[in-house]
Amino acid sequence: MVDFLPKVTEINPPSEGNDGEDNIKPLSSGSEQRPLKEEGQQGGRRHHRRLSSMHEYFDPFSNAEVYYGPITDPRKQSKIHRLNRTRTMSVFNKVSDFKNGMKDYTLKRRGSEDDSFLSSQGNRRFYIDNVDLALDELLASEDTDKNHQITIEDTGPKVIKVGTANSNGFKHVNVRGTYMLSNLLQELTIAKSFGRHQIFLDEARINENPVDRLSRLITTQFWTSLTRRVDLYNIAEIARDSKIDTPGAKNPRIYVPYNCPEQYEFYIQASQMNPSLKLEVEYLPKDITAEYVKSLNDTPGLLALAMEEHVNPSTGERSLVGYPYAVPGGRFNELYGWDSYLMALGLIESNKVDVARGMVEHFIFEIDHYSKILNANRSYYLCRSQPPFLTDMALLVFEKIGGKNNPNAIQFLKRAFRAAIKEYKEVWMSSPRLDSLTGLSCYHPDGIGIPPETEPDHFDTILLPYAEKYNVTLEKLRYLYNEGMIKEPKLDAFFLHDRAVRESGHDTTYRFEGVCAYLATIDLNSLLYKYEKDIAFVIKEYFGNEYKDENDGTVTDSEHWEKLAELRKTRINKYMWDEDSGFFFDYNTKLKCRTSYESATTFWSLWAGLATEEQAKITVEKALPQLEMLGGLVACTEKSRGPISIDRPIRQWDYPFGWAPHQILAWKGLSAYGYQQVATRLAYRWLYMITKSFVDYNGMVVEKYDVTRGTDPHRVDAEYGNQGADFKGVATEGFGWVNTSYLLGLKYMNNHARRALAACSPPLPFFNSLKPSEKKLYYL
Ligand SMILES: OC[C@H]1O[C@H](O[C@H]2O[C@H](CO)[C@@H](O)[C@H](O)[C@H]2O)[C@H](O)[C@@H](O)[C@@H]1O
Ligand SMILES: [Ca+2]
């Protein structure tokens, strides 16, 4: 057996005195210096292990489970593995000041850093003997604003001493700067979460190129943290929801479709196995009405999703287990509609096809049992959907699981397209979402009352005049209105549109306020065009060009769907295209006029492939300059958004905020029309912003960014704030669609751009520094 631990070598006691600089805090390996001992070793003789050889065995960038797993635990190594090689050790003559606990040092001389450390040529390691104490010391010294993160806003010394592995922690070196210190904080926090008290830490791990570090974390850690897979033991945890705070929301609850008795049994079994978790299991009725959904507002619950049967190979026992899926992150701890598509793109990029596939399975289940792809699988989302992407998602997964050469993949594709056709017809091409005059579709979900998942004060400005009118508190007003005890048609209209806004995924924006349900948006109609084209393709290729719809008995062929797509394209051009501005605008079906709100979703026409070459050119020439900001595409122009005031608060899907879905769809659309260089330029901007806040703000990756801010773009004080910013010590999830955008954006970057990103080179200086031939790569 190979031995992984260096041989224990006897050393002289370290000398008194400081090996470092003035006033630099040492990151203690204990208030008392505790050299590593052999397990079972008697006190008295101090031993020193030479540790640097472990590099040959441990990848500094391995996953946390490995890096902080038992094999690297200094306390366990003697039991597990030892290195079978020895090497001459440094011998230290001084006793470290660490034994005096943390204190300020007086610089005695400078050439005191661990020489072997300095000469170790990149294979440098730290040894931290007391992770808890080191964390406390690091935070006490560097987290001056006490938010458990080390950021550029902290005003600490920005340098701390860390013991070297070669010296068994007796000698130390300086770790400097926000980025390294915050990475140190992150690593210590992770080590602690693995129950580790002592660690070896490669310098390379906390000094890693930030582009590499972030993409590594997304691929190996963030997706894992965001992935859920229901089983008998975790359902109570998965069902928990931080969004609703009513007494009836205290216990976790799962709602099961009326015709899924196996699932009902499964959840009952789960609740009986651990009664202390108080999991409540309820059947849903066959007919799910808006009235019924409203009646669940105070007793919200998770909605059951697709499960597969597992057979235990040794016992033959059968059990259900959920298909895996990813949640967006932050407070959004359930399966979402369009987030799932956007995450699937990144998951596939990270070779996590099973999760992407699982989400398609869930969508098929949702269409079958809830008659739509849900906004998300919580009871309060039962009436509304989100932007539809199922056909593209299914095709992407299909290709990854073997495509036309795999009969199972073909079956999967057919099931997904049957569901998508049902969704297309029954959700998007039926009343109330279909506008029969134009033949275009609107976001227009059913529902009653105030959406319960929103932040409590979100509607205060709207509700206040009514509270005054009825001389009641806002809370009372909400109750009276939700229970239908007061009738206010204007509020009804407001909430009809508000629900539509939420169905659009763009909650909220002044583009949609008070009007959304009547708008045939360029977003939705581009997506439906893509559905029609994809359905035409799949019917031709995989259904023998004849599709019999079991639900309505119709038989259609590819040509039929091509015609539908052409028709929609004609209508979009007629009602939405504005050549003067270069935008596709939404069409107001009530007022029968085109709107003029300039939105980044105009690029969805390119993503779907419905714009002409000429329209794409005009879009690039005219619309793009209105939307291109420091950090990429902004959601809408400042002009369209209009002035902001106390009575007209800022909305998160408006200027100055930028969102990953807008970037991703625009990059793809532009590339498809030959504007790959424009996509590259936009991607550089977006990645720069993400990388910079990752570096400056303790590894933070958030839901959305202020694309006009150079310094702290993650700071978004709109509506429910920014998701992903609120963590202690280490961010473990990122945010789903931003994770994807980072991985996809990097595909546009050459080595030069990657290096510039790693150096956080701002877009303009970077673009200006390029040679003319290089500028072309960015359409400059
Ligand atoms: O709770 C308020 C709203 O939150 C969701 O919207 C936002 O997060 C979603 C998940 O990332 C995302 O799909 C959506 O585009 C965001 O605006 C939710 O979807 C809304 O229905 C909800 O009211
Ligand atoms: Ca801080």
C-alpha cells in the first residue's frame, strides 16, 4: 500500500521571536502552539512532519469532499496512509510567537519567512492547526464591517500570517490582499463544514486564477449544491420554503396530484418514518381552480414532481425516487420554469446531463398533472406558467443522451414533444392567453388576489389609497381584498397584470405594469415561433411526418407547423417590428397599438431565428447601442423606464439591471446571424462584471447585476434584493442562470481575453489596448 504521510522527523523547539513583519496578524494554529503529533504519541517529544511531498498525491484543486476528506486530515493520516519516502527537514531554532496566541508582532527582521516555503516554487502549502480559531482570528482582523465576508469594503490590514506546512506551522508567511484573504476565509469555512480541525492548504487554492476558480466552483460545487432529488429522507427538507411566513407554513407540506396514489403512499411513508419533521401530505383535487389555489395561500406546500422506480439490486425492494433537478438559488428553492432551461444549458456544459434530463421529465409531469409548466412547483404558483423553452431543452438533452442512434433517447424526445404540443395548444394558444384578433399570445394566467410569495411591502404604494379609503390597516386591507370582502375592479385589473408580469419571468418592470396581460410580447411570441419550428422538425424526423394528437384527435405534419411558424413571423413583423428604432416592440392587443418600451428581449427574435438578416443588421446598428452598458446588456433603456421616485420605485427587470437570460439569448441570437464578435464583446463585459465582484466580494455570484456600476454591481436594492449575496464565509451555490452564463460566456473568450478577465481588466481599457486586428474579434 502506498503511504501518503511524510515521515515524522524530530525537530528542535522553534525559537522565540517573530519571523514576520511588523503588525501583521498571525493566523494562529492555536492559542498554544500545538505541533503535530503522532496519534498515541506521548507528550514531551515534539515531532515535525514534512508535508510538501503530499503535492504529488493531492490535487490542490480537488473537490472539497476530497480536499477536506479523511485522506488529507492531519489527525487521521497516520491511521490511513503514510508516505514511504523521507526527505531532510528544515530544523527550526526558534519558538514561534504563535504559542503566545494572537498578538501584534514587532518586526525584527524581514528575511524571516519560511525559506523552504519561498523556494518551493509554486507547491506551497499552509498548515492550520486550529481551523475554528483561525477563522475567528481572520474575521476579527479582516472582516471590519462584520458581515462574515472579506471584501474590498473591509478596512483591515489586508494581510495575515499563516503557518507553513513545511514548518508544521511554526514558521509563517503572509497572505495578502482581499482576494486571497477571502479565499482563505472560504476554504476555512468549507473545511469547518467538513468537521475539520486541522488542514493543509495549498497556496494555489487560495491564489487561483479567479476565472479558473469560478468556473471550477460552478462545475464541481455550485451545481451540486443547487441539485435536489427527492427521496424518503430528504423530502421534508426540500419542502421547506422561506418565502411564506404564515402559521400554516411552519410545517413542510407536499401536495400530490389526485391521480398519483403511489406518490401519495410514498410521501405518507416519508412522514411516518420521521414524525418529528411534521411533513404534511395532501391530495390535490382533480379540478384546480383559482379559488382553490387562493384557499391554499396560508397553507402553502411543495408540489409533487416526476419520480422513477428504483429496484434495490440486493434486496429486490422497489422504491420511488425523484428525478434530479436544479433550483435557482437563494430564496428560490423549487423547480422553476425558465430558470430550469437556462440552468440546463450550463448543466449540460458541465456534463450533468442527468439533471437537465430530470428537469425535462418534471416538465412532462407538470404538463400532465398541472396542465402547464409551472412558474415553480409550489401551491401558490399553480395557476401560472413561465416563458416556454421545453422544445429546445428536450432537443439539447436528446442529443446528449445519444440522439437518433439511441431508441430510448427517441422515446424521450417523443414524450417531451407530445407534452410540448399539449402545452402549446392548451396553454399558449387558448383563451385567455391567445389574442384571437392578432393570433398572437400574451402572458395571462388565472388567479385571485395578491400573490402571497412576494415581499410583504411590495404592493404598499398600490394598496395604501385603498387602506385609507376603507380606513383600515394595510394588513386588514390585504385580508379584506383577498377574501373578496371588498370589491375593487381597479385592484383586480392591477393584480391580473401583476400575475401576468410574474408569468413573463420579468417580475417586475414598468414595461408590464398595469398592462402585461394585454401585451403580445416579443419574448413570448419568439419562443412560440421556436416551438413551432422545433415541432415541425421533430414531427418530420421522428414521427414519420405524421403526428396524431391523442388529446384532440388531430393529425398534423411538419408542413402544418411550418405554416404556423410563418404565420406568426408575418404577424410579429406586422405588429411588432419598428424599423426606425431597430426594436421589436410588444403589441397592446386592447389598445391595438405597438408599444415603444425598449427591451433586451428584442434579441429573442434572433435567438428564435425569426428576424430577417436585414432586421438583425438594423438591430445591431440601432437597438444594441441603446442597451449596451459597461457590464453587458441592460434589461431596458433608461428612457423607456422613466424617472424613479418614492412613489415610483425602481424595478428589478428595468434599467440599470442586467440579467443572465438576456445575455445568453442575445449571444446565441447574434452568433446565429453572423455577429459572433458582437456576442464576444457583450460576453466580455458580462464576465468582467461577474469576475470582478467574485474577486472583490468574497466569491459572490448573484441573481442579477447593476450593469452600469463599475465597483459593486451586485448591489441591487430593488424589490426582494439580490439573491446569492447573503452568505456567511463562503458562497456555495452561485446563482443558477448566472452560473450558466459564466460557463457559456467563457466559450467566446480566447486566451488573451481570459487573462484579461482574470486580471479584472475593465472592458474599455481592455478593448482600447487591442491591436486593430484583435479589435475585429469584438466588432470594434
Ligand atoms: O417572489 C417574487 C417572485 O420571484 C420569482 O421571480 C424571480 O425569480 C425567479 C427564480 O429565479 C425567476 O424565474 C424570475 O424571473 C424572477 O423575476 C418568481 O418567479 C415570481 O413568480 C415571484 O413572484
Ligand atoms: Ca466584511
